[in-house]
Amino acid sequence: MTDQAAPGAQARPAAPPRAPRHSSWAVLAARFRLASRRDPLGFIAAVAALLLVLLALLAPLLPIAAPAAIVSASQQAPSAHHLFGTDQLGRDVFSRTIFGARHTLVTAVLATALAAAIGTPLGILAGYLTRWPSGVVMRVMDVLLAFPGLLLALVVVTILGPGVTTVVLAVGISYTPIFARVVYGPTKSIRAQDYIAAARAVGCGPLRIVRRHVLPVLSSELIVVISSAIGWTTLLAATLDFLGFGIRPPSPDWGADLSAGVQYLGQAWWISAAPGIAITATILIANYLGDFLASMTDPDRLRQPRTKLKDTTTLIAGEN
Amino acid sequence: MTQFILRRLLMVVPVLFGITVLVFSILHLIPGNPAQILLFGSNATPQQVANLDKQLGLTGSIYSQYGNYLVQLLHGNLGYSYSSNQTVVAEISSQLPYTINLALGGLVVALGLGIPLGIVAGVRPGGITDKVATGVAVLGVAIPYFWLAILLVLLFAVKLRVLPALGTGSVKALILPSIALGWGFAAIIARLLRNNLIEVYDRPFMIVARAKGLSEWRLLWQHAMRNAVGSTVTIVGLQFGYLLAGAVAIEVIFGRPGLGAFLVARIQEKDIPSIQGVVLLVAVVYLVVNLLVDVAHGLLDPRIRRSWSR
């Protein structure tokens, strides 16, 4: 009879991504080595990211001019004395670029943290609960997604007025729906798994299930998205600063300095070139680091031929 | 088919409602009374403030205000601009053509550059064409579009003097802004198309098609592209907002008139009705574009239609 068939023979839903096995330091180090061998560019990105953070942290200790100090004549071309030249007021562009990293990176990291802290729980909530609460949360996210990122950020700027805190909030809120969307789908498919039903059967509450059985599975994807999101938030924050809605002029900032240099493009291209290169490099590093972390956290990725890997640049496009 | 379109239309309603609520509440989320913002600087008496409140429709409960807002909206009335006293509709319609031209220019660049790059990269992943195409695409994602705009001006307008940096008069003036706006979008299209093509090329039916001796060219156009292009189109719709929002910074840099430049100027002036008007318009256009894309996708692919009629 057909009901004699082994239970394993039944059609099962596609397996969701597995949780990382054991995250002891030894395993992490081994995975790091493995991923580095597979993806040398990612390894370079990891080193560059570390350097960038160190440079930003240690900026006041470095033997460079104060970012707001007028150190020579204005618009001096790059030289041994002023590596990136001097700007329209005679300030050292090299020093401003390094100090600008502090502000830009702090904004990007805080905004990403904000987006992840609001978006992830909302996405899990929507994916875990079934009926109407799920619909309500996702429709609200749809509404937010109906405003292109920069537009939503500009709405926040309109409401709060320009400023440093505003930029963090504006960028954070703009990326909240992306985090919600990224975790929504996987949460839904995890929820349908037998081990969740088993956990519920032995009496686990929803909070415990999410903490012990859902979050660990999502963690690898979240790490990747967070890393790439640093790149996106850097860009959006720089755009707002560029448009003049962020930090006030004398403070060094990539977006604001880039915009200040536009008027002097003909005579002194280096004023806006230095922060422009810095923003580009940061986004590149964040993207490659995202790919690298994806390889590190997902064992299946390591097994695929390298040329067939998907990259995380497209995550933002809403592929999930 | 009709059922699919109806269901998709029904999805739009709550989002549309949410958009109007959000746009309406901009006015009320701003700290301080709008009338006071308007009369800022002049020593307004409470009487003047009250009169202005009445004129702006800021009396009554918040629900009745929202109701009024909706009624006005349905009559095509977006209110009067604080800074110019013209209707918001008139102001926006004078700016709109410039932004439409720019967005179309950006779209042409995005598709014209993104599709070929995605194909040459996806057909032979790991090959030299893939590496070059990937390089172009990665730079497109990483270079901030406003900086790309500056580089383009520096190269083509300041150094080579072949294209104008400013102005709106000729088609020539549209070239640089379109490239600056479209390249990042092209990069995303190229990456997605590459990912999709790689996936399709691994499917069994492709192996069968190749085994029965189809040429690579027919393999690509008759089998691979047909399957890869669907989800790419959806993402193009989702990312269309990138073009609309990107226009903001591009218009400011190139000194072009248009919705983006208008929005930035009006945010600085705290001209709330104008801001609300632009935000509403962009969100609704974006919503409609995605609706059309989904319907088109459903028309092309019966599997999509079926997934909606559960």
C-alpha cells in the first residue's frame, strides 16, 4: 500500500540555507583562509577595510595638518609637501580626506545599524507571523519602498531640518525596508520547516524560536547585507552632504568637500578628486567585503566554481 | 489574465493610500506651525496666524484635514507654493519636461550599456569579456553618480571642450547628464542579467538545446534571453526610482532646471506644498511604472500570472 512508504520519501520543501555549524575562532580562521584563497580580491578588501577604519580612528594621532587649518596658499597642486594639494582656502586636502573619513564612516555605520535594528525585527515579524500583521508590516514597507531612497531621505531632511543627526536618521530610515525585505523571505521559508514545528511542539515560545532557530540561520545573510549596506549608506550620506543638507562647511566631509571643489574644477581638480576617490574606494571595499563575507559564511558558495558566483552588488536592487 | 491584472491593481490601493498619508503628514511632522514658518521673520500677530491657518486648510481635526487633502487631490489641486504663490501643479508641470528628458536619456544609456555588458559577461563567465564587463559594471556601482558627473564635465567640457557642461537647449547638452545618470543603473542591469544568464545556461533544457546542435546565437536569443530577461525587467522597474532620485543631484550639478533642482531649492525654502507635490508625483509615477512592468511581465510569462491567482 502507498501508506507503507517511508516518511523520507515524501516530497519535502526546498531546504533553507543552513546555519553556520560551529563558530569557534578556529573554524572562523579556517574559513577566512579558505575564502582568501578563493577570493584574493576579497582578502585585499578585508585588509583595506581594516586600514580605512584604523586611518579614521587614528587620524588625530597622525603627523598631518589639522583639517581646518590654513596651511599654505590656496589651490596649490599636489606636491611632496601637500600630498593631495591644498583647497580653495589653503587647507591640506590630504588631511581633510582622512579626517572626512571619520565623519562619513560614522554616519554610514550608524545609519546601517539603525536600518538593521529596525528593519530586521520588522521583516522577521512579518515573515514569522502569518495572517494580517504580516500583511500590514509588508504593506508599510511597500509604501516606504515606493519612495526612491534619496527621495525618502529628502522627506526626512524636510521634516527634521538639515544637520548631522538628520543625515543619519534619513539614511537609516531609507534603508530600513531593504533590511525588512531581505529577511522576510528566508524567515517565511524557515518557518515552514519541520524543526520549527518540533520546537513549538516541545513548548518553545515564539521569542525563543526566533532567537535560537531563526536568527542563527539568517545571520550569514545579514552579515553580508550589513557589509554591503555600509557602501550604499556611504553613497547616500555623501549625496545628502553633497547637496548641502548635512554637516556645516568648516568640518571636513567627503560629500561637502566634493561639492565645494566643483567651482574650482578648471583650476584645481584635486579638491574634489580626493574625496571622490575616497567615496568610490569605500563603496568598492564594502562591496568586495560583502562578497568575501558571503563566501566565508556560506560553505555552499565555496564549493561553487568562482566564475558562477553571484555578487552582492545586486542585493540592493531587490533581487531577494 | 483579467484576474491577474485585477489582483495586481488591488495591490496598488493600500500602497497609494499609504503614500498619500505619508505625504500629507510631512506638513504635520515638521516641528512648529506651518503658518508661523510662512510668516517667519515678520512679527505675525496670533490673528494673522489664525487667518493663514484657515487659508491653508489647517483647521479642524487631523482626519478632516486629511479628508480635505484627498478631496483636493482628486480635483487635481496640490495647493499653492509658499514661495511663489503659483499653484504647485503649474510649477511642477513647468519643471517636469526637463526631468522626463533627463530620465529618458538616462534610461537609454542604462539599457544601451547594461544589456550588451550583461550578455557578454553572462555568456562566458570568467572569460576576458566577462572581466572587462565586470570591471565597467563594478566601477558603475562604486563611483558616486554626482562625482561621475563632475569627472565627465572635467573631461569633455573643460579639457576637450566637445560637449557643453551646462544648459538645456540642445540634445548635445543632454549627453553628459544622461551618461552620469545612466551608468550606475547600467551596472546594476548588467550584473543582474549576467547572474540570470549564468543560471539559465546551467538548466537542463539549455544542455538539450545545445546537444541538438543549435548555434550559440540562437541558443542565446531563443532560449537564454527569453528566460533571463523577465526577472531583469522587474528589477529595472524597481530601480526606475533610481533614475528619478538620481536626477536630483545631476540637475543640481549641471545647473539644469527640473524636478530635482526644484525640490532641493524648495526644501531649503521650507516650501512644504511644493515638496509634497514633487514627492507625491515621484512616488505615484514609480508605483505606476512598477504596475506596468508587472503586468507586462505577466503578459509575457504565464508562470507569473499563475503565481498570482492562488
